[in-house]
Amino acid sequence: MTAILQEKAKIELRDVRKSFGAVNIIHGLDLSIEGGEFIVFVGPSGCGKSTLLRMIAGLEDVTSGDIMIAGRDVTDLDPSRRGIAMVFQSYALYPHMSVRQNLAFGLEMARTPAAEIERQVQAAAQILKIGPLLERRPGQLSGGQRQRVAIGRAIVRKPLAFLFDEPLSNLDAELRVSMRIEIARLHRELGNTMIYVTHDQTEAMTLADRIVVLRDGRIEQVGTPRDVYEDPNNLFVAGFIGSPRMNIVDAQYGGEGRVKLADTVIALDHPLAGLATGETIKLGIRPEHLQVRDASSAAFRAKVDFAEYLGSTRYLYCYLPSGETVTVEQRDGRDLASGEEVWLHCAPERLRLFSTNGERLRTASATRATTA
């Protein structure tokens, strides 16, 4: 395996822009990826994540800005000279070739000595546990096995960085889980810089050292999975990261560090700067931070619309007196029927506050909640 390992290449994007005619797709992005990091680009369809990956790979031209890999400006270099290897959603294997021939093909085109080709093929096969498959053709393999071969073809090139473009999208749910584990193990063993594009939040949260959340060709937040989940910079990140999504409801600022939600006043430990008393704000609460309590200790009233039983977890889909809906995650407690009134409690420090234009309102942790 040591023959496969390469240096950990740092990748830098400096004011990178991409336009198609008058339409701007990528808007002046700056990003520094440390050598050996596993970075995941995530965002809704059309946010620019695949375009950005293809620009790093050299498959899309850069309108302006610079791309640096291992300290070298590669902005205008051909893909073959960038020291990267890309794994696509489609496996793109040669159907008439065996697995061995698919793995060796790129090295043969580079006129690598036969002994070295065999050494690299065997090393990749050992890492990916595909040794028994080397004489089979792609049509004789499962989807997961074909994706392993596609990754193996990238490994033998000994790249500075791996670029993955939604590589698990064609696999069924169970196989995606096992392949996530394989890719995480691969990163741990090889140590290469890896950039991974996905729309799947679970993949992003479980694989990434850091997540880059994109929207409309702009970076909304960069941080560890814990950062973007627990400390979102804005309403978009708060609502996009997490499944089920964060509950977002209207509230009013009551002045003097108080927030009013329906008939409940939540007291913060100091005022929020720049807000007028009575001003509408957005309150964010994760489903797992809401608890069903009795009326004496609860924060606000709700009615159960629908209860979803998933074994160890139940999700209660509730609506507030205002008509807004919230989701509650339950790990224990009694079954609740549709139409039943409940009282929901959330520890004040778990609340996330946002302005109506989506900006995060940061303050020290709230200290107590009282019923109005």
C-alpha cells in the first residue's frame, strides 16, 4: 500500500468565477483546502457544486480567478497535468475489458513498465478488496463492485487529490451505507486530499472533515459537520442541514433580552443588539431538542397532526396555534394520537435566532423560560 501513498496536496481557490455568457454561475469563491482534508461540497440542485468540482479538475474553464494545487497554479493546465483523479456518478468502465485491464489501462497509455503496472494494480486491488474480481468484466459485477473498480482506476494513478462527483447516487440505500464506510476507510488509509460532491446530507455529515455549503454559486458556510449543524451562519444553512430539517417559526423580540413565542416568553441573558421591541424574528429549534412535557414545565402548546413510528424513534408532526408546523423527535414516552394537545419544551440554549432576512442573531446562551 505504501506504493500508492502520495503527498498531501493543498488546494486553493482564489476569487474563482464561472460565467456562461451573461449568466454568472460561480461568484468569486475563495476556499483553502488543507492537504489530506476530506472536503464535501453540499447544496441544492443548481447551486454550482459539480461545476466547481469540474473547474478544479480542469473539465470546465475558469472565467476568472486562480486554482492552486500543491502550490502550483493549474488554472490553465489540462486535466491530465493537474495531478488529480476523478470518480464520477457513472462508473465509466470499459465493458469489453476485465477489471485488471480497466485498472491498468491508464498506466499502459502512460507507457508505465509492465512490472510497475502489475504492482499498482495489485496494491489497489488489495486496498479495495477486489482481488478475486480482477478477471471479471464489468457486466459480471454488482453496482458496488463496479464503483470499487472505478475508484481503483483512480488510485493507481497515484493522484495528489481525489475528486468524487456524487459517486454513490446510482446505488441502493443499503449499498450506499457500505460504500460510505469504504470511502471513509480509503481516506484514512491513503491520506490524500479528497473533495466530494453530494446532495445527500448523510454522506456530507458522515464523511467530511469540513463541509462547504453552497447556494446559487456562493459559499454560505464552511465548517466541520458539528459546526454547520449546531451553529449555522444563516437561515438557509439551518434549514438545509439536518434531516428532519430544523423547525423555523416566527417569534417577536420583547425587548430586554426577551423573545415571545405564542403565549411563552423566553428570557435571554442579555438583549439582542439592533432589534426593536415587537420586531419579528425567526426561531430555529432542532426536532431532537423539543420534548413533550406537562403544562407546568412546557414552553408552548401544540397539537399532534401525525405521528410517524420508526422503531427506536418517533416523529411527531405538530402544528402551533399560529398554524405553523413543527417536528418533534421522540426516543421514549407514550404514543400520541392525532389531534391530541401537547406542551413542548426546549432548553433556551438550544434555540437559534435569525432575522427575517435570514441572518443569524448571535447572543450568549439563554438562561430560562417562563410561561406568559
